[in-house]
Amino acid sequence: MDAHEKSPGLRAAWQRDMRAVIRGAWSRVCLATLFVCALLPLAGCGRALQAGATMTRPADNMMMVYVPAGAYPIGSSPEEAQAAQELCPRFWDNCQPGRYENELPRHTVDLDAFWIDQIEVSNAQFRRCVDAGACAEPLCWTGGQFNAPEQPVVCITWHQARDYCAWAGAALPSEAQWEAAARGTDGRLYPWGDDFQGEHANYCDATCGRARSDASWNDGVYYSAPVGSYPAGASWCGALDLAGNVAEWVSDGYAPYSAAGEQPSVPPGTDANAVIRGGSWFQTPLELRAAWRQGVVPDAWFDDIGFRCAAPATAH
Ligand SMILES: [Ca+2]
Ligand SMILES: [Ca+2]
């Protein structure tokens, strides 16, 4: 027999004391854990995010990639525009002089940090906006070639693209944001580098069956591919399909770059076309160049024009 067995009252007091000690210890552990957990996110926000960091947009589960603030080269050098001009007859008949001069002059744009969608907006995502009553139904959904859930949404006007991004809590990227996400600070010609590689994108390859087809490559995909099907074509910040698959509406109206290299600030509307970027499954390596730009009537829709969204990274 020990002392506790001899004295029940003493044993009960001892047990109460031990329970109090244990409760106190647990309280201190929990408080310390809460303190550390509260500090961790603050520590994370104190560090600069790296290019390609990701976040998910709640409205449509879109993964977005992070593009840090910086001075980004936009547009082509005279040599790059000339090289495109010389390559043009290989693909197109109407290679009039100056065809690519709307990419001049190369200039630098200071951008704040932003997020941009990793992939083109899909039919499945656009369906959410239609079901919510915030988007008009695309005209290609009654066809059969462009309405698979994971194909990029097409046959939408610039206005429909803008409305979708607003519904999702974002906006169309500006021309400069789109090009920065594709070219980075080194001004590469394509998202993956300076050399065109057919396996990195969906474009008018041998399957395309046109005079402009690139017979040197064939991925067997005639129309648009499911979004994100070409991971080797990722840009420096991790965005996919910036080159090819579907061309993409951006927020800006179409206008020449100024001689001083300033970005146009014309909203698309009755007086200005909207800009598309990146080329499509129906276009050639020339239009897949990250500097390529074309004006399109904002009320028009095509089966090879879609979009992605962007948002300012104001929290960081
Ligand atoms: Ca193809
Ligand atoms: Ca694209």
C-alpha cells in the first residue's frame, strides 16, 4: 500500500492537482500554436511572391499565375518585324510591305504586379456564368466542334469576354499585361523561347489542310484542343496556350503604338476595334509570335477567338 491508498482524500487532491497541471500545459501549447499560426501568413505576405506563384479564383476555379511588377519590353524591334515579313510568303499570299509594322516601336512598359489565368477560359467555366445569368450563351454551343467542356470557349464577342471576367471578379488583361506574361523581361519571341516549336502549341500544322499549313509538324488536332494541352509551351510565368489554340481578346482598343512607345488608351467600341493576341489553331507561327497584334470588331465573334482574364495583385 502506498500513501494514496492509505488516504483517499489525499489521492483525490493529488489527481486534481495533476489535472490542473496538464490543463495548464495544454493551454500554453494551444496558445503558442495559435500565435505561430497567426504569424505565418503575415510572414508569407512579407515576402515577394515569385513569378508563377498560383492562386485559384473562387468563381470559376480558374488557376491564376503571378507576374511580378517590372519593366517589360513590348513590341518588336525593326529586325524582328523584318524577319517576320521575310517569313510571311511561306504561309500567306498577301504579304504586303509593312505587314508587321504595327508591332513597332519596341518600347518598355512599367507594370504593377498582376495575376493572369493559367489557361484560356473553358466552355465548362463559361457555363457557370451563363447559368448565373451574367453571360450570354456562346453561339458555337449548338455545333459539335467547339462545345466540349474542356475546349476553350469561342464564338463570344469582346463584350461577352469582358462580362465574363467581371462576373469572375477579374478583367481582361491589357495588351501589355498579356505580352509581358508571354515574353517576360527578356523579350523572347514565343512564350517558351525564341525558336518556334510545333509541339509546343496548337496551330495550323499539317492537319489544318490549308495552303498556309506547316507541313513540318502534325499534332492531329484540327480545331481547338482542351485547355492546357501543351504544357511544354508554358511561358516563363507558367501560363499555357498564350501562343495558339485560340486567339485571345484583351482589354485595349486597337491603335498604333505611339512613336514614343506609349500604349494606346482607346476603349474598344464604335470608334475602335478590340485587340486579339496569340494566334489560333487556324493560324501560323507568324501569328503565334508574342508581339503579334490585330484589331477585330468588338461585336464580332469567331470560332478561333476566346480569352483569359487577369487581376491586379493588390494584396502583395
Ligand atoms: Ca493543330
Ligand atoms: Ca491562346
